[in-house]
Amino acid sequence: ALVVVQVAFASQAVEGKILMGPSSAGGEGVSPFAVAMVRMLGAAVFFQAFTRATGTLRPATRRDHGRLAVLSILGIALNQTLFLVGLRMTSPVNAALLSVTIPVFTAAIAVALGHERPSWRLGIGLVTSIAGVVWLTGVGTVGEGALVILANCVSYSAYIVLSRATIQRLGTLTVVTWIFTWGALLFAPLGMPDLVAGAPSWSIRSWGLLSYIIAMPTIIAYLCNAWALERSSPTLVSIYIYVQPVLAAVLAWLQLGNTVSERLALAAVVTAAGVTIVATRRNAVPVPMEE
């Protein structure tokens, strides 16, 4: 299940790049805001129907919905939009590699909020991961796409830390159902204009790529991730994210002709080393992976 999750997320980086890329470069030119809107709407409809049909949607109070709405901003609206906007400005492999830092940011935020004690191991892992990211993005000039992807990682990491109590009380599927629903509602003022304006001119290929992104990196990935989280350790879940940039590199090479540079390979090794130090520490905060 964890392999399926990483295949789904890695493929999203490549298929999303094709979907949003300019037509001059072989892309479809679809707005990232429209892609995010379609993804949120599709997932909200599916999970509302799925949880109600299976009887897995637990009752939530008005106070719960207030929390879920806030969590939807961090875990859905900001997370997905920033990832898609950043992906449009950088390569799929860079996006996948930067996403590997999610466990590190999650641990740092958990310490900052007092959910976890600071440690030398966390500090060393954080510094090492940042060194890898800096080597990838450049010291003098940092690419805007990389900064947007990092903001996406921080947003999702904050969601992970802040959502633990709500997930433990309401269950993963109930939380996922409502954060997608709230995310779609709250993002509609930004996403619907692009969706309505662009949808009539989208090609069959555009709709096919959108359908894939809704099905695989959203619905199937979330279901498999929820299933795996109940049956595996947080460390195992964190370690599996290393597969994502490798798969993204292979898919980017096959579909886009992108090659892996020595700089990218070295950055991947350094970043992975830092994440390993953090992810294998004791009393780690559970980190379900998403972009």
C-alpha cells in the first residue's frame, strides 16, 4: 500500500507538469488553480459518498467543523495549491525531492509547539536536510518554484502536527472527508473562476490527466495511506517517501526526457541522510505523506 502511495504521488509530479505546462513545450496549459479545484471537488464528492455508503463517517460537532475548516486550509487548500504552483515553476524531480523534507519540517514544528522534546538528533537531521535543499536550489539565487514547494511542505507539516488530536478522535476517513469538503468550499472563490473559464477549451488529454490526478494521487493514495497507517509504524511510513523522487526521476526521464544531474543526485543523498536521521529517532510524530 505504501508503494502504491509513493507511485501515485511521484506520478502526480510528472502528469501534473504535463497538464500545466505550456503548449509550446508539449503541455496542456491548464491553470494550477483549476487543477487544485477539480482535485478538491472530485475528492470531496468521492469521500462523502464512500464514507456514507460504508458507514465510516463519524458525527462531528460544530466545534469539530471549525477545527476541520482550519485544517483544510493547511492540509488541502494551501498544500495542494502551493505544490501545483511550485510544480509549474520547477521540475517534477525537484518537486518530489523537496517533498521528502516533510518529516523534517513536521518534527521541527512539533518541537516548536511543544508536542515533542528537542534533541541533538533532530537538530543534526534538520541542518543536514536543509544543506541538501540549499545545494539543490542554489546558494546565491533560490528558484521561486523551490520556495513555493518548500512552503507547501511546511503547510502540510503544520497540518500533520495540528491534526493528530482530531484524527484520533474522529478517525482518518472522517477527517479526510471533511477537510476535502471544507477545502473545496473555501478554495472555490479562487479556483472556480479558472475552472469555469478553462474547462470548455480543455482537450481530451487534459481531462484524462485530470481524471488520473483525482483517482490516483488523491482518492487511491489517501485510501491506501489510511489503510497503511493503521498497520505500520510512523518510521516505516516516513522511510517510504524516499521512493518518491526515484520514481519521479524515472517517469520524468521516460515521459519528459529529463535527466538526473550530478548536483541533483548529491542533493538527494544529503537530503535523504538528514531525513533518515530525523525519521528514525525515537518518539517520532506520525507523518502520513501527502502533496
